[in-house]
Amino acid sequence: MKNYDLVIVGGGPAGLAAAVSARDHGIDSILIIERDKELGGILNQCIHNGFGLHTFKEELTGPEYASRFIEQVEERGIEYKLNTMVMDIAASDASSANGTVTKTVTAMNREDGMFEIQAKSVILAMGCRERSRGALNIPGYRPAGIFSAGTAQRLVNMEGYMPGREVVILGSGDIGLIMARRMTLEGAKVKVVAELMPYSGGLKRNIVQCLDDFGIPLKLSHTVVDIEGKNRVEAVTIAEVGPDRKPIPGTEERYTCDTLLLSCGLIPENELSRSAGIDINPVTSGPVVNDSLETSVDGIFACGNVLHVHDLVDYVSQEATAAGKNAAAYITNGAAKDAKSVEIFPVDGVRYTVPKYIRPAEMDDTLTVRFRVDAVYKNCSIATYFDDTLISRRKRPVMAPGEMEQVILDKKKLGEFPDLSKITIRIEESV
Amino acid sequence: MSTRELTCIGCPLGCALTVTMEGDTVTAVTGNTCPRGDAYARKEVTNPTRIVTSTVRVKGGVFPMANVKTAADIPKDKIFACVEALKDITVNAPVKIGDVILPNVAGTGVDIVAARNVAAN
């Protein structure tokens, strides 16, 4: 059996940044395991520009952003295995002198078959996947021609295949909007984008530059009520929905088309985490983590879209950098002492926070807490309370579910509250 | 006098902008909440530009496609001419990020450059 200090599951933006950071914090024995045939993850199919504005101060395409991190991994000589799938992660009872618990990672590929690796620490960086038709309960036949937007993106941008010629898109998340433009540029006719919610989950910039630029209509509060065609999609019917999100009879419109793309949300991919016994937050579908991004299992950390779905890859890289540093500290110094932990409660419009727990004694000098809101809020504030004391209130002209928000916690300030029992983050009307 | 309606892309607020024009001259921008909206509206009605990204086929590479982009933004009305010019292009591997794939695309003075590395097979 092979031994590594750190095994990173996933070679996308999160895994790459975590590996670079762990190496830069003194860990030499690192293995990245990637199931695709190259590093870079989903960025490789995201050929549009706009990545890296925060990290590199320029607008890169997805593959360019990925290549910057792949180069850093190569320069440092960090080991990686491609075409390799992790099947299981298990924490053993054995612990080393400094208290790190050994994990066994079971993986397989065509060359080595099934094999086991022992690691002192594991970073989960598996990313997320798209919500499928089966999860959406769309009535109608099950013909060919129904794709998730991300599948269509891979086919067009990486494999060189066009999924269809006349397209209806359900869901106005950024991937759906980006694909509306991409299919149009490749000669398809995108007839309509239907969105169940009364607002789009995508960025304004994408609505303008992917839909308005090409005269593609966006129908808010609409959903697909029928798919026609037995062998191939022949038509799709959409209808307006009421406040209860149920279709309103009499509002149906039929679009002839050969393709339906679904852009209806992303789900962190946590089968491995669950089988490892890691606690999952039902709101994010990602692991519950503390200030060091450590899950409920000692020495297993999580970052990127497997932890919670991000809006910008720059934030994934930042989070993964922290996870790499924290895993390095765990490997070097052993498990943290049983420090007092305080829970962060998301209320009044705040859906969740990452992290969910902080340890005032162990945390860095400042800690970025990220979250999303549950609806569009205009002229409201993000308020943070330590028990019942208001600590900060920051005005935000607009907040939307499609964009992550953040609060920065200060260790010094926390030190003034030695008996702190809870932290609350809420949305308040501005006064 | 004419008016145009735009959605500002400066931030999630997405202000509904109304631009009033006298011929080719902007006489007023309303609906914006901040100066960015004003600047965006003036550029968008007088000289709208976009970065265009697409793909070209690759021969003899480890991947069949390489993505490409305009090295700078080009006039919005040249987008389709730009992708049309790329339609039949096949390049030979290896491809390196920054390689010029097509100079002066659609007469814009802007080059199409590779945005992905593809090693030779």
C-alpha cells in the first residue's frame, strides 16, 4: 500500500489550489486523484471569458485559468493520477504519535485496478453536478435531445459535436445563459429561455451579453409542462406559473424544437463524503465544516463546489488555498486540541453559512464566512450578532440568490466575548 | 431625438437605463444609480464591443478541439463575421495559449488567439 501525507480527491480548480497551498506550507508528499483524462475540471469546458478578475486582474477563459494553476502544480512537481476514480474514503482507528488519524483511500483505474492509499489527511475537492431531468419531474416522453446545459457545453466546446439545431432552455442559471449564446454562435436557433422563478439565477452581464445581444427571450415565472416526440424531441410546451410555482392553465405556449437544455441548479457531489461518515448540511448538500474547513471527520477537509456551489472560481481558489494550508497544519502539528466551538446561525434571509462552526481560539486573525440569501433583497443590510450584541451591519444595495455574500469575522473582536454561545447572521431592512 | 432602453451590467442591481440621443450624440442617461451606469450606457449606444470566444478543430492533438478568443474586444456587430471566419479553421497540434490562430479577424485589426494548450499526439 502506498502512503502519502495528503490525498486530494479531484483535480479541478479546488484540488489544484489546495495542492499548491499544501506544498507551499511544507507538505512534500501529496497525491491529486482526478477521474478525467486531464487536470482542470469543469473549467476546461468553460471557454467563455470572465474568469480570474479577482485572482489575476484579467479576464481569462476557463482553460486559461486552469492552466495557470496546472503550471503551478507542475512546477512544484506535485504528483497526480489521471483517469482514476476514488471509490471509498475510510478513517481508521489507528492514529499517529501527533494524533493524526490515518485514512484509507480506495481508488481504481485501468492500469492499477483497484488499490488502496493511506493518507494522514484528505481534501475533498470533487465539485458538483447538474440537477437532472429525473430530479425535475417534467412530464412528457423521454426522447433523445434532452441534455443538461453542462453536457451540451462539453459536447460543443470539447468534443466538437452540436447537440441540436432548434433549442429551448429551461433554467436561467449562468450555464444555461452561456449555452444560449454558444449554441447561437454555432448556428442553432435558441427560441426561448424559461425560468421557474420570478428572477434569473444568472448574472446580469450574462443576461445582456448572452440573451439580449441575440434577441433571445427570457420568460420568468415559466416552466416546461410537456415534451413531445418519441424518438427525438419535437416540441416543448411552456406555461406561466403562479406564486405557488404551479402552471397556470391557459398560458401554455408550444415551441417546435429538437433540443431541450436543462440549467436547473448544481448539487455538490458528496457520495464519498457520506460513505466516509461525514455530516452533510441539508441546505448546501455539502459537508458541515469549521473555520479550518475541516469536516466532522478529523483530518478530512473540503473546499470548492463540493462544499457549497460557488458563483466565482476566484472564491473557490481562495477557499481551497485555505484548505491546503489547514491540511498542512493538521499533518505537521496533529489534530487540534478540543477547542471551544461556536455555531453560526443563518436566519432571516440567510440560507446557510460556510463555515458553520468557528473555534475562536484556533481560527486565523480574520475569517471569511460565505453564504447565500434566499431571495432578491434591495436596500437591506447584512447584520452580525455575537449573542445579542450587534457587531456589524453592512448596507447592500442589492443581494440576489445567484451571488455569494460574505461577512468577515475578527479574532480579536471574538476575544472580547469569552462566553459567546452563538453567532447570528441575518438580513435586515436598512434604517 | 431617439431613446434606447438598456440593462446595466455593472452590478447585480441591473438598473433599467434610458439613453436619449440626438443623432449619434448622447444627450441624457437616466435610470442609473451610479456613474458606472452612465459610462456603460454611453459606450453601449455609441461603440458596443465584446470579447468573442469560440473553438477550432485540432489535427494530431491529444484533444480534438482548442478554444480560442479575440485578443481584445471587437465591435459587437462583427461577432457573427468573427465566428463565421473560424468555421472552417483546423490547426495542427501542438497548440499553445497565445498562439495567433487567425490574424485580423473580420477586418477588426484584432487577432484570434488560442486559449488552451493542446499537446501533439
